[in-house]
Amino acid sequence: MTRNPAEAVLDGPACRQEPASLLRRVLLQGKYESLAMLRNGEQLILAVVLPLLALVGLTVTPFLDGMGDSRINVAVPGILALCAMSTAFTGQGIATGFDRRYGVLRFLSTTPLGRGGLIAGKALSVLAVLCLQVAVVSAVALALGWQPPAAGWLPGLALLALGAAAFTALGLLVAGTVRPEATLAITNLLWILLGALGGIVLPAEKLPAGGQSLVGFLPSGALGESLRQAFLGGGLNAGAALILLLWTLVAGAAAIRWFKWN
């Protein structure tokens, strides 16, 4: 029996394509999330412009005098930690909060990407943008005279990734439990407070005596201190790394438990 040409077309190779694998779906979602963050002017200012301004400001002012052999060497680790918090906590928190408000999260969670794939895509976008931030900040810092020890790069980058994981979990926890307007206010306020007084940009020794012991237990203080130890001395601060890991696990478990997709 002669087949209808339309049936032949419907049964052709183009209609028998296998669905994309989970890995490909996650990579595509991560690419989309990354480009969306970089195309947003406010996110770009938060992720790149403000950290660079802070880097230059700390280099030309005496805030970090006495902390090391040069201002730039002490400033860069804190600025890298600030980049991680900017993208993983504030940027991702705000984006996720408004995606939740407009139903984007609910829609994507019902697609083949699934909830797990959506979260993986967001985590991948954080790492992609963070890599760009590290490249830009490092290039500017090297031009300003930054001289990091070669032994500090491996522990430094590993701690930076761990810090990004902790702040991503915290950002998703906030974005998934409060209203988007509250997410916007909370993440921006904490960015300012933790950036100035949380041990990220300024070491704990430069903070008021009453808060020095507390700062080390915050994710901001643990990340800032561990990066300074890595990029100033080439060592690994195991205690700070453990604190970051605990924040990641606790905040991640809380986000899984209380995150509301609607």
C-alpha cells in the first residue's frame, strides 16, 4: 500500500529525534540564566562595577594599611569574596524571587527540565558569572600590582566555589520563602551590611572589638578570611572552610524544606 507523503514526513528522521539529555537541558538553562544576568544593567553593576570601585577605593585609601605588604594584596581576596556574594546571594536571590512571582519557576518546574535541573542551571550560571568576575577583577588587580602566591590559587578558587555554594543556598532560601519585594530589600541590605561589617572587604581586625569574634562564624567572614589566608600566604584555613560547608548544608536543607515554587 502506498504511503501518504505526509505520513512519510511525520515519520521522518526529524520527527524521531531523541529528547535532549538532562545534562544538555541543564547546560542550556545555565547559559540562559548567565546571559540574563549579564544583560541586566543592575546585575552587571552589582557583579562587576561595584567590586571594581571597591578594589580601587581600598587601594588608594589607608583602610588596609598594616594588614600586609601592600594594600592591593590585602584588598583583592576580599573583593573576590564580595563578587561571590554579589552574584550568588544578591543577584541570584533577586532573579529567583521575581521569577517566582511571575510564575516562571512554576512553569519551568513542570517541563522536562524539572526542579532539580532548574536549580542546577541556576548554580551553573552562578559559577559562569563568577568565573567572569574573577577574570576581570584579577586582570585589573594585576595591573595595579597584585602579586598573589602561586600556591594560593588552588585553595583560593576552591574556597571561592564553596562560598558561592553557601551564598547561592542562602539566596534561594530567601527568594523561596518571602515576597519578591522583601527579597529585593533583604538581599540588598545584607549585601551592604555584610560587605562593610561582615568580614568580607575589611578583615575582622578592622572591625569594632565587639563583633570581631562573631564575624568569623558568618559566611561572609569565613569566606573573606579564608581567601585572605589563601592569597596572602598560600595556605588553607580549614576552620573557615568547615564553616562555609556548614552554611551550605544548613541553608541548602532549609531551602529544600521551605522553598515555595508558587
